[in-house]
Amino acid sequence: MNVPTMAEMMAQGKQPEVLFWVGCAGSFDDRAKKITKAFVKILNNANVEFAVLGTEESCSGDPAKRAGNEFLFQMQAMTNIEVLNAYEVKKIVTACPHCFNTLKNEYPELGGHYEVVHHTELLKSLLDEGRLTIEGGKYKGEKITFHDPCYLGRANDIYEAPRELIKQLDAELVEMKHCKSDGLCCGAGGAQMFKDAEKGTKEINVARTEQAIDVKPNIIATGCPFCNTMMTDGVKATNKEADIEVLDIAELIANANNL
């Protein structure tokens, strides 16, 4: 796959159109790596000049900050900002709403000022500009429901870009009882992904998956690697693996376009 690093680009005297911030999940989690690859295929197909930081990319610091370790967050953030500023990065795209929210809203006060977009926003703009076309055949007639990631939806008011992309697939978009600004968390945000569940009668990801099952979808679409994990686990817990697939928006588009 054609994935240049910023160091390679700079050596050639080139500045990419956008920096793709991969994130820890997209780099190391086997399931999330598939989302990363799908997104890269789309970028290459749309002739978008992009680059990654590669080994120079560190954790955005989101888990540390949410878990209450502000000191560690600022150390991680400052390290990243130094690297990004050295490369004179202007625009960043990421497939992780946690990274998106942190880079967009929390890096500026530490000296990191960038235009930060979620991958669904970039894909929507590529579609609007005519640089990306989406084939509708593969998912025609499928029922797809979209789970709003907290850090994309309620934290940053981005609800329409992912839905517009789903509609381009010629699929039927069905909304859950709790969606958009009334969405329910999958249970992974706020560093909850990395700790044991607290006492209760039901895991929150199972409760959220049950809301999805209620609208009888073939596919649960997500825009976040953590949500993807939680909803996939929810589908397994409710024994619906044979009926429901959990896919990122980038994977849906890459599959539809046979990339």
C-alpha cells in the first residue's frame, strides 16, 4: 500500500494535502487496522496526497487525560505538537473521534493549531468535490443503522457527514431510538475502555447493541475504532453474529467500490 511518511515527503520537498493521524487503535489493534487500510485505499483511489508520521506519531494523550493524568497528557501532547509544528502541518484527518477531539479542541492551548477533520467529514468533502464516487450496488437494500460516537456527535456536533455517506450506498438508513444528540455511549469513552466494568445489571455496550437490534439492521455502522470494538462485543454477547455485521464507514465505502 502506498503510505508515505512526512519525513519522506519533506525529503522530496513536498507538503501533503493532509496528514493522516492513524492513532493507537488504528496502528496496533488488529480490527482497527482494517479501518486504517480501508481509509488509505480510498485516499489513494481519490488521488489525495497524504502522509503519516509513522514511528514519529505518539498517543494523542486522550486516555491519560480522561483517566485524570493531566501531567502525562501534557507531556504526550507537547511531544506531538513539536513534531507536527516542525513539519508545518496545517490539516489533519483521523478515523478516531478521540484523537479528533483532543487534537482539535485541546492541542491549541498547548501551541498546536491545526485544521482537524474526522475521516467521514473528509470523505464527504471529497464526494462533494467529485473526487470520490461511491458505488451503491453492494449494499443496495441493506438496512444500516449508525451509532454516533460521543466525541464525534455530542462533543463536536458532527452528525450528518456519516449519514450522508451511508445514503450514497443506496442502503436504507434506520435510526435507533437514541441517536444524534440523544445518542447513547457505547461504554468505551472517557478511558472506560481500559478499566473493568463497575457493578450493575448490564454492560452498557450490550444495552446499546440491543437498541441497534431493535431496528433490525443488517449492518451497524460506526465512525470510531473503540465504538467498533464495543458494538462488535455487543453483537457477540447477544448471539447476533450471523445476522449483523459491524463496519466502519470507511470500510463500507471501500467495500462498495471494490477497493
